[in-house]
Amino acid sequence: MFLAEFRIALASVSAFFVSQQADIYVFYWLKSKFPKLWWLRNVGSTAFSQFVDTVVFFHIAFLFVMPWQNILMLIAGDYLIKFILAFLNTPLFYLFAIRMQNFLGICAK
């Protein structure tokens, strides 16, 4: 029982660190290539990093514990939800960014 908890904890922490690094890298790469497309940065970096997060988590947590086909189904279902949420949070991203610009007195270029 404790081994299963350790695998889940290790999977969660590992997926978090790897996916956050991927998110930051992809976000700034997209910013350098498409500086005016905020939505692309938000959706693109989130979609990519959540895929990395999902794959890393399920591999560490369940590899050699359940059949590979089941792990793939879990990855697909989990990622589909995360991908949809990445698109749905775009209006909130714009609202927050615009409010922060106004609050800080930054002019959008």
C-alpha cells in the first residue's frame, strides 16, 4: 500500500516539475515567434505542457502495474479534459492580462 502511495506522489511531483519547465520553454518560444498572438501562447504552451504532465504522471504511476492499453486510455481521457480546459481558459487569460496592463499602466503594443 505504501509503495502505491509513493509511486503516485513521485509521479505527481515528477510530472509537475517536467511539465512546468516545458510550459515555460514553449510559452517563451511561442512569444518570440508570435509576439502578438496571446491566445496561441496560452493554449499552445498549456496544451503541450499538459500532454507532458499527463504522459509522465501515468507512466510513473501505473507502468508495470496495469496493462499498457489501460494506461493509454487513461492518458487519452485525462488529456482530452485538460486540452478542452486549455481552450476554455483563454478568455480568462485575456481578461487577466488586460487588467494587469491597466493596473500597471503598461500600454499594449
